[in-house]
Amino acid sequence: MRHPGLDQSGSTVSHLGFFDQCLRTSMAATFHDLGSAAGLKKLDEYLLTRSYITGYQASKDDITVHAACLQPPPAEFVNVSRWYNHIEALLRISGVSGEGAGVTIKGGASVEAVATPPVADVKTASAADDDDDDVDLFGEETEEEKKAAEERAAAVKASAKKKESGKSSVLLDVKPWDDETDMKKLEEAVRSVQMEGLLWGASKLVPVGYGIKKLQIMLTIVDDLVSVDTLIEEHLTEEPINEYVQSCDIVAFNKICE
């Protein structure tokens, strides 16, 4: 009598191959210097058995890696070219909404350890609050002891706030008014916006249609110092930059792993 879970030879039927495939497509990936032939070769090998960077649908991970490729890959990298053209088409037609499992880009001049972690809820704030609760500021102390305790508490809070202030990697679509807009001046106008906690990264022009191209640009922000909504509403779409910029859209917004 054949036992459930055994094959005809009596050995256990293995599902390890299936689970390995699921695990392999859901784990965060890391790539190095996608502006070099060596980096593209590694990506090409990675995409040999995959349609997307992570998972079974296009996600923010694909957008992050796509943005790190400063130009279309050479035809010799067959798998990268296939994937790149597919993501390019999705961005033009319908966009990408999948969350992804996380990806890290290292090396190159534009992106500094950019990552899209699947779950990155760091509990430093609550831990610091718990520490604060243990500080007794109202015991039987002298004035000097109270002052010293208050200074220590302030230092703990300042340290917690500093740790709490993370960074994010943002990919923006900046759209011109028409096909006659000078895209070089548009990019210069965008990069002219400078503020504490804002660092502009790599950029490229992406065809939209009817001879119109949009600027796709990466930026890194310190979360506590820069609001992307404020950056767009009060700087990029206001005078004098709105002479070139018609609108801005956030394509991807990802936390950076420290």
C-alpha cells in the first residue's frame, strides 16, 4: 500500500525545491555598481531565472534598480536588457505598485547603499521613552542633583531623536510643459533647490510620448529635515522653477538601511 507523502520508490516526496524558489524570490537582494560591466554582469546572472528583482510582479525594488541603471544596458546583457525594457514600458503605461521584498544598491556615484527594506520599523523611540521613565527627577535630591538629572534626561532625549532621524531614498518624475521645454535648464533648476538634509542623485530623461521627455531623478533626504511634499509644493512647482516644471510625481519612496 502506498503511503501518502511517499513516491513509488518509498522515499519522501521533497518540496524543498519549491520552498527554495519561494524563499529566493522573497529575500532582499544586493547589487553593486550597476554603472560598470561587472555590476551589470552580476545583475544579468541574477535575472537569468527571474522576471523581476524580487517576487512575481513588478515592485518598487524594480524601480530602485532601474533608476540605478543610468542608461539602457548593452545588448550583450540579454537578461538585464529584457528586464529593463519591460520595466521601462510599465513606467510609461501603468506604473508599478508592488511593495517588493527589499533591495540594496551599493557603489557608483549616485546611490549610496540605497535600500528598500520589506519591514524596517525600528523601535528606538519607544525604547528611549522607556529609559526616560526610569529617570526619577522628583526624588529627595539636592538642587545640583536635580539639575544633573535633568541634563542627563535631556541628553538621552537628544540622542534618541538623533538616532530616530533616518534617511529615505526618493525617485521623482519631473514633467515639463511641452516638447519645447529645455530639459537641461529644467534639471539645472531642479538641482538648484538646496536645503539641509537634501542630496540630489542620479538622473535620466525618459520618453513619455509625442516627443516629450520627463526627468527622472533620485534624491536622498533626512526624514526629520526634509518633507518631499513641501519640496514639491513650495519649491519645484513654484516660481521660478515652474517656468520649466509642469508637475512632479513620487515614483518610489524607500527607507535607507543604516
